[in-house]
Amino acid sequence: MLGILLMSTWLTAASVTAQDASTLGTHSTAAVVDLQAGDTVAATLNLNPGDGLMVGVECEGCTIAVGHDGQTTESTHVLSRISETGGEAEVRINATLTETVRYFIVVGFVENHPSVRPAPSAPAAPHGAGLCDANRSCMDPERGMLNGVVPTDDAPAFLAIGTLDGSDEFHIVDAFEGDTLEWQWLMTTGAVDIEVYFQDGASERLDEQRLSVPSPHLMPADQHPVSGYWTAETDGRWVVRLATPETEVDWAAHVFRHAAQAPIDLTDRNLTHGTTVLGHDTASAFFDWTPNTKLTATHRFDDTQLRIDQLMDGVWVTGATVNLSGGNVHTEYPYPGVTAGRLVVNQTAAFAVELLALSYADVNGLEAPGYRPHNLEDNNASWPVLNLTSATHASLTLAVHDVADTYRLVVDGWEDSIHFVEFTLDGDVAGLEAQVWDIDQTTGEVLNTEITRPVTDQLRIGLQVGRGTHYVQLRLQDANATITHLWGEDVEPLEYTVVPGYELMDEGEEPWFEPSDDALRWGEIARWFLGALFLIPVAILYLNLRRERRFAGEIIQKRSRLAWYADRLTAGESTAKASRKDLIRALSAVAQLPWEDGDKAWGTPVQTHTTDGLELGVWQVDRRLARVERAWPLVVGVHVTKGDWNIAALRFDAPQGAAFEVVHVEPRFLHHGEEVFLDTLKEGHRVYVYVELLGPASAVDVELNGRMDEVPFASRVPRTVLMEEE
């Protein structure tokens, strides 16, 4: 084997200083450069003693020239030079036309190959080849070809170069059983023929396949490279004989050793998404076979020979061998009870078999059986349920002699309910018929059945059934006349769509179930628990009323509550905020006392008014208790002694100057402008309202407006309330 470097990259234009060889990339495909007529591009390469340089171009009007050791060689296609002393070599491409030029540059040490074929038992140093231990590392079917692809990270190991100077040369590659040798021509300066011997240490065999290239040769663009494949039947070595009828020929090639492939495990793959099995000569791939799923195999390249075996009850059933090419598809249907499959490819130099699993199940992965259960004890889980609310798309898979599909009808309802179910079949229904069975849910006997055939290209069937499970079947009218092919032969399925219709005729009797002891016990606990929860608000209300009555008793004992607030503020024993909070609490407490006691609790009112059915009282409040600055605080009491008031409102009228504005009210009644809305006041109702008035006037008239017993009514305190001087 020789040290080799294939360099195919852009050359530098003549107007730019020539590139150093270290800047050239290494690739296993040709490079291209766009040139104008008259352009010249060049590169300078450093050669070691014994290196060979090969250059090839494809163009309509260009030449290549290699200058080294003071000599320049020119060609329009392929040329080579062998360096005896090493040094710089200049590669130049001259364009006479405007075009895209495709070129190769190969540089490598030319090692002498033996000119005599070694005997099978004689030792011989191998030249080796690039190892492809995984097929996907050296194959790319997406390119549209299966020839080897050199990995970019290990390109030198795959390249070989040599010189035929009038005698044969032998290139030796070690092999293990099942390995495949691929020889792929890159370029030659003349015609070369190769033939391959395989030696196992005791004997040798000459393979019938030969590989020849014309004079000279350059790997064609966008076409399959000239390649040959040889497979080792045992451990040994390949001895490749290279011969030429010409005096001297230099050559370069890619040499691949595709390692023997172990069985491929596809059991973790979802074949419904598809997968590709790549390899050389022979391969086997194992996969799980989902019930009611067919497998398709496609080969888009040259002929391949394959078969698909099926595992049934632990025994492999060998499939028929088929030849595929050019995108033809082979479809395999599983036998009943098959759990796994095996793809076997034989006698194919290189292959890329595409596998795809396709379901032919009718509903939810289930293939509808061709018969109905005989009795209620039969497990009917394998009969798919036909949807009664939406259309169902299914088919008769004629390839597996599927001539009838039977579905379950599950009708839900109350006892003794009556239902009408109807089905319309869309599709090619000319040769079909349908049957529905109404099944007794206690005995399993057939209560009623209906059979229908198409009328005027339409197939419709309906039957009145009870609640429970019933069956409907779609089948061929004459299966023997339709099924004329062998089982498993790929024929088009008969597709159809079932459109359901449903109507409740009689809803029956609503079921009643006596509650269990646990339900009774927990129900009683729940009732007591909920009852206790409902009593909590009552208890809270009772405690609040009791607390307010106790507070009211404390107030009546002290009397003159408003004066007491003023004294405490003057003495510094309380703050305005604390006194105001206590005052607001006292409003509702005092309202629970009799009207006379309430008067005493607040102290002497500044004005009172008593009329038929109503009592009013007004109390001055120390202005230091007001929340709003410069506001005039008052307490107004209302006692309804007769009748019911609706839409009641207190009005605070300024006898002179601008009107008052109510800026704060306790309790939080709705207020606007100079009015406070009390809403409804029932007979016997007492309410005390704390208000703060803001305005320039120093006096106010207080009146109550509303409807008493649905009659408009107003009551006004006859005397004006005068603001006390601070």
C-alpha cells in the first residue's frame, strides 16, 4: 500500500500568488472552477522523492500542464509525473473557452507492487484497503447510487496509486469471511484490466468478474463510477491483478473493504415510519411484525434478490425469493399468528432495501372477523365496535381472502328501551350485502335479523334493537367468484365507508338501585356535617347580637355618650380615631334599645320631632370626631312607630347659602349630595345614622322623605339645628 493524498480543490487565479500545497483541501470527489477564455489558474505542490502526481480535467477547451525538475508536460485530459528527487511541482490549467472546469489532483508515494502473483501458501505483505465496518459510513443511497463513499476523516486509507511499466502488478488485500472488496477507478493514463484471485492459504480461485477502463480514464461526473465487487467466502486474501496492453500506465483508485455484516436488529424500529437496510452481498434483518400489518420492500437501484420469512409458533416459515429493481415494490402479508419477520438479501453486490409497514386493520388496529360470536360466553374483544355517531372507513382486504367484516354495535340505554339503528355504505358496493342481528342480551338468541343488497347503487340497512351488544356484517355476495387469486397475492382492497344513523324510539324505564349500607351510613354523616355547617352563621349572628346587647347595656348605664366622648378627648384619655370607632359600634347597639333609652344613651338631643307614625331626633357631635376636616358631625335617629316606609331618605337642607354635602355616613348607607338613602324602614324599626356635613352654612334643616304605605310622605324637624360654636 502506498502513502497517498487526493487533492481536489480550487486553484488560485494567475493574477494571485500561487497557493502553497498546505492550503489545498483533501476530498474524494472532483472540484470545479469557473474560468473565462484566456484565464490561467495554478497551484504549487511540494513533492517528496518517490511521490507520484496525477492530474485530470474535464472541459471543452482547456489544457493542463505540470512543471517539475525543469520539464513541463501538457495534456487535455489526464497526465502524471513521478518525482525522483522531490521538490516543487507547478500545476497549471489554461482555458481557451469560458466554461466550468472539473479537475482531480492526486499526490502520493508510489510504492512498488509485486509483479509476480504469490502462491496461496506464500506470505505476502498486504497493501490493504479502507475499512467500512458500518455500511452507512461508506454508502449514501440519497446520491442515487450505491457505490462506496470515502469518509472525509480517513480519505488516504482508501486511495491506491501505482504505475504499470510493461508488466503486471498485484495489489493484495486481506479478507475475512463475508467481507466485500470494492474497487473504484479514479483515473488512469491508459487502458487497464483487472481480475481478482481469492486465496485461502491452500488454494486459489479466479473470479469470473473482470473490471476494465479505457485509455485514458477519469471518474465521470454525475454518473456511476466504474466499480467492481468481490465477496470472500472464507478467511483469506484477495490478489488483484492489474494489466495493460500499453507500455506505461499510471493509475489511481479507491479501494474499500466492506466488513461482513452481522444480523440487523430492527425490533426497536417503528416500521410504519420506514427504514432502509444497506449492505453488500448478503444481509438479514429481524423485526417485530404487528398484527394486521403488511410489509412492503422496495429497491430503487439495480437487481437485488430477497425474501421475507415469517416466525410462526417459534418456527421460521421461509418466504419466496423475489427479484426487485428500479423501484418495484414487493408486498408481504403475515400469516395468522405471526409475531416477527426476517428480511434476507442474497447475491447482491450492493443494495439499499426500503422497508415500510402498512396497516390494513379496519378499526383501532383490529381486523373485523368474518363471523359473529356464537354465544354470549365468547370473548368478543376482537370484534371492533362500529361508531354510531361518526363515519367509519374500512376495507375488505382481498389479498388475505377477507370476504366479510363483522362489527359490534353497542347500544346504551335504560331497561326496555328501543332503538333504531341504520347504516349507509358508500363506495363500490355493487357486489356487497349487509346483515344486522338483534341479540337477546340474556340468552344470546337472535331476536330479529335483516339482510339487504344494493338498490340503485346504494346499500342501506336498518333494524330496531334493544339496549346491549348486537352485530352488523358487510360481506361479498359471491366470494368464490371474486376471490380467484392465491392467499397473500397483492391485490387492491375493496374500500368502503359506513355512515351511521340512530334514533331513540322508547327510552324505557329509568333504573333505580337500592343504596348500600355504606352509602346510607356516609349519607347520614354527610347530612349531620352539612347541617352543622349551616348552623355556624346562626351561631355567629347570635353571638354578635348578644355582644351588642351587652354593649348597649353598658351605654345606657353611662348615659350621655356623646358628651363622654368629648370629655375623654379633652382629658387626653382617648384619641379621635378610637372614640369614632366606639361611636360607630354604638350606633347599632343603641338601635336595639327602646327609643326613650336611646335618647338617654346619646344625651339630650338638640332637636326632636314626633308625628303620627314617626319620631326623629338630632344630636350634635364634637367636631374633633369628624373624619373629614372642617366637617359638621351629627347623629340622627329615626323611629318608625306606624306603617312601612319605602325609598326613605334623610335630607340635610341648608336654610341659607350653598347646599350641604354629605361626605361620610355610618353605617355605610348610599349617599349623594345632601341626601342619605335609608331604603326600607319597617314598622317598629329604629336606626341611628352618623353623618358628616361639609358646607358654609351654620344651620341645617333635617327631614325624612319617602313613601309610607305606598303614599308619598315627608316629615321635617320644625326647628333649624344650629351649629355649636367651637
